[in-house]
Amino acid sequence: MSAVDANAAVTAATATAASVGAEDPNASNEIIQLQCRFYEQKYPEIDELVMVNVRSIAEMGAYVSLLEYNNIEGMILLSELSRRRIRSINKLIRVGKNEVVMVLRVDKEKGYIDLSKRRVSPEDIAKCEERYNKAKTVHGVLRQVSQDSGLEIEDLYEKIAWPLYKKFKIENENEDDKKVEYVHCYDVFKMGITDDAVFEDLDITPEILTSLKAHIRRRLTPQPIKVRADIEVTCFTYEGIEAIRSALQAAQATSTDEIPVKVKLIAPPMYVMTTSTLDKQKGIQKLHEAIDVVREHILAKKGSMSVKMEPKVVSVHEEKEFLQMIEKLEIENRQVDGDAAEDV
């Protein structure tokens, strides 16, 4: 990038930040942090879906920055904002907001890019958002490597990301419609966590490779998710307590090394069933299996079981609240036990 281009880019980023700052300060910070093009080509292709940030709204339409292409300017024409009659443009689009749009025209000589919002389907939005989030993660890794190495981030794209796209491209065998698809660099980085061969032939020093691997592991190594279910188990027969204990032990016996199942008392007759796993669906399926085992065992002993909360992934906040509730109940139980001893 020349000094003139660099100055122009900084000016554009500053202008963009000023135009959206009053609306959304976080949006302006994101634009400045992502100041680089993610892909080797300077301009997007026609019909490509791109993520943009709305800079300003004018009579002809909305001026936007293409976040994946070094924040170059594009325009969503007024006629391309919605399929319906436009009563209020501010209800369709807002300054500072990110939008998924389709590329209609690209004039590389003049730098004009016309975009459409109305031609984008919900499926397109989900697909583009997934790609954009992956690209942001890749950019974050390279930004950290840039800080470690002192190299410009665009140099790292040229040495790492763009060669990896070429290395893992998938060519369509159809002669009539030859199309090249690329494995996203994010997915290649994930492969590199366990396969060093991914990074062979890259023109980087051992120090940069070490930094790259370290930041990939920190950002992309999958973290276990917590799955939880709440059940209520009762049995009023002669062997009631033992029947409940046996049923819950049978549930825990469904554990595997990959998906361990734990059962903990909340307060009789309520129990919580949990597991930690890298695979959400397998975790939910395993708790359903454990619930079925409890139901089978307790019904055989003339008891009953009901599910108060179906197996679901719980957030860190929910898990924290749950642990606080358990701790509170344990304290209350200890206080009651102490009072009872004094009365005797």
C-alpha cells in the first residue's frame, strides 16, 4: 500500500468513524480495527454477498463501507433497499448498523460499487454473517501476530491467509460451469491446531509461525459447552430413597469419556443433570438418554419422574446463577441442621 493510499484509507476511516460515532461508538471502533482487506482481490465480484456498515443516508440511497474490502465505499440505491413501497427510509436502514447486501455493479476504474439490500434472503444473511464472523476471527489472529512480529497486517495476509486460500481451493469438475470455491482461512486455521502440515510452504519465519500457532490455539481451540436438564424424582414406597439413588446412579452410568453425566441434588425432589462436551447435539442427546434411564428405573420401583427443564445449553451467566443458588441452599440447610441440634 502506497503512502497516498494509506493516507486515503486513514482519512476514510476517520470520516466513517465520525459519521457513525454518534449513532454507535462500537461500530466506529470495529471499522478502525478491521482496516484491511480480508481477501486478495481488491473488489468483490458481482452477485457476491458482502457485509457493509452504513455511513450516511442521502436522497439517492445509503453510502456504506465494505468491511471485508478495506472499507471502500459503496452505495445501496434507494430502489434496492426494499421490495415494498418505502414509507420511511430510517425504518429500513440505520447509520452505524451492519447490513448484508448483494453486489450489483462494480466499476473498478471509478471505484463505484452499487449494492442491493432487497435481493438478500434470510438464508443469504445467515451465510454472510457466518463468513464475516470467521473473517473477523482470522483478522484478530493476524493482528496479534502483527503486534508480536512488527510486520504490517497486510504483509501477513500476503504471507499467510491468501496463500492458504489458494492452497485449499476446491475446483468444480463441471466443464460448462467451472467454479472455484475456497475453504475459509478460519477452517484452515482450525485444521492447523492438530496438523502442522497445513502451514508448510508458507513464507514466514519460525518465530512468526510460533506466534501464529499460539494465537490460533488461544482463539480457535473449541471450548466445552455445558448442557443441563432439571428433573423431579419421587418414590414413596418402602425402598423409596434407595430406588431414587439407584435410578440416579444408573443415569450417571451412561457417561462416556467424551460426555460425562453428573447428577446433583438441588432440593428434594429436584435434581439437576449436567454434562460438558464439545458437541452440543451429542450432549443434549446424552442427557435425554440419561433421563430415559432414570424414568425406566424409577417407574419399575413404583416411583415417578417429571422433566422440569428439557436438556439445553446453558450460558456462563445461567451457570453462575445456578451455582449461587446451590450454594445458598447448602447454607440454608446447614443453618437448619444447627437450629435442630440446639432444640434437642
